[in-house]
Amino acid sequence: MRDDLEAAELAARLEEHFEELYERCMKDMPICNPHLRVACIGFRPYGDFNLGIVLTPWFMNVCASPRAGAPKVEDRPGATRGLALPTGNVDFLATDLDGFDRLLFASLFSPMDDFADHAAAQATAEAAMDALMKPPEPASPPSPPPKKEPVALDRRAFFRLGRRA
């Protein structure tokens, strides 16, 4: 339960940070979709990280933040780091945000022009988070080759087979 609380607190702090950033300098930028608002979706503990999706009017990113007691992200800002998620390996960029330890972000969408409204963007973020946390389906084994019907050979056909070899 404490782990879930830590993830929820991170999500609330990220929402506050990006809402303030939006109000201060982004809301009049042409890159922003005016039908969207800031939201943090699906934050939960995963290994050494709290993982979730940050949705803003200008981007949708997966965010990974080291959990309390876990090693901090040592990668320099802008460096790529792969994280093994249930769905497979995902590349993240190390990022510095004021008031946070170094975070990892992986871009899903930017700009956000293709979303008609916030509900559509939020549904996409929820589906993306579910997909990231779902292991891939195991490959189905190849189907066996079709069985050949036995060929009926009469005595003459049988002896003719030997001559062709």
C-alpha cells in the first residue's frame, strides 16, 4: 500500500509541475492542443521505479522515477536508457525537472493534435499503460506439416520406383 501511495504522490507532484508550466509559458503556444489538460495516468510501482503516463496538451510520455531507496538515475540528461517492461525493452531519455530527482521519459505522442478531446487522450494513455504492463503473447508453435496420404502401389509401380534412383 505504501508503494501505491508513493506512486500517487509522484503523479500529483508531476501534475502540479506541468500545470504550472502550462499556465506560465505553454498555454498560448501553437504546439498545445487547447482541448487537453494535464493528467498523470496509471502510476504504479514497477521494480525500482514508479511508472506511469504524463499527459499534457503538448505531449504524452511514459515516465519512470526511481522509488524510495532505489538507485538514482545516474545517466546524464539526454542519455538513452533501456528499461525492461513486461511488453519488452523500452528506450527512455534521462531528464531533469525542477524539484525532482532525475527522471526517465519515453515519448508516446507529440504534438497532440490528433486528439479531439481530453477523454480520447486519456483513454489512449490508459490503453498504452495497459499495453506496456502486459507481457507479449507467447508465439504459437508452428503447425505440423500436413500428413501425406499413402500412395497405393501395385507390384509393377513398386519395381519401377527402384529404376529411377
